[in-house]
Amino acid sequence: MAKIIGANIPDIPWEDKPAGFEYPVWRYSGNPVITRDNLHMANSIFNSAVVSFGSGFAGVFRADIRSRAQKLVVGFSDDAVNWTLEDKYIFDGYDPRLCEIDGKYYLSWVNPTPHGTTIGIAFTEDFKSWTQLEDACYPVARNGVLFPRKINGEYLLLIRPCDRGLTAISLSAARRISLIGANTALLWAPLKIGKLQKSERVRLLLKPTRAG
């Protein structure tokens, strides 16, 4: 029997394993729970991140709109099966992940930028207003997930990069969530000159100096 470590969620929906089914995970017989019809401008809706919220549930969902742009929207449900999605976009991007830490709900997601995808971090207390922090890594990254609790007083974030070489999962830690990763792009190598694609390194040669 598996043991779930975390807060008790007595109203989480559950369906028993079908008789004779031999595998450890089974699909809900009422799938799909959400379709593109839940949002009038959506071409498809998937990659949900859901948490217990108030007397029900709240979630962030990837909605690919009819132009195929990837947006994140918020949804609410009393039973985690029947959902109402809001038609206001909160962020561009995809692959949302949600967790609650000390009364705040933290969202990490793949954040598109002109130079590639980063891991965005934001938090909310009511799923109505959001505070976006600095990106948690430099491009190019594919997924980022926060640990659902602090460990030794620190926030921990796992990041999966996405590059042309070997890909390794990295761990970022910080005592303040605003400092986790905390990568701000200052200078980029040119990506395109005329009709030619150009890949160059930006080098650091001297230590910073103070003017005046």
C-alpha cells in the first residue's frame, strides 16, 4: 500500500481499480475531465497543475489558443472533476507546476523568451493576483519543479535543461524564494546577422569595477 506524505485531502476524487486490472496506475473512466470546450478560444487544454484550495480545488492549465500560442489560465472546481476555467491569461508558456508552501501557492512553468525557454516562478494567495519573480535559470530549460516544502529552511528547485549536449537535472536552493535561481539576462551573444545564423560565446574577461 502506498503512503502519501502531506496534508490530508479527504475530498480528493477517487475511483477504485477496475477488477482484474494488473497495473499500479489506472485511468479514470470519466476521462477526459477537461476538453477544449471548457474555454471558448482554446484549440486544446492539457498539462494541468491542481492543488486543494479553500473548500475545493484550484489549478493552472496550459491552453493552446486557436493561433497555437501557448497560454496559462486559472481554473476552479468544487470536486476536481467539474471545472470552470477563466478566460484571462496569467502568463505565456506551458508545463505549469503548482505547490503550496507556508500559505502561498507557487507556480513554476516553462517561460518562452526571445532567446529560448526559461523557468518562470510566480506566487499567489488567491489565484486572482500573481507576483512574478526573476526567472530561475538561463535558457534553454525544459521543466522546473519546486519541492512542496522547505528543507533545512531552504526552498529547493529541480531544473531540467534542454540543450544540444548532455542534459543533467540541476538543483537550486535559496533561503528566500526571490533568490532561487534568480537569473537576469544582462548581455546576449548575437543570434542572427543578416541572413546568417551565428552562434557565439559571451566571455567574462575582467572582474567588475566600480565607477567613481
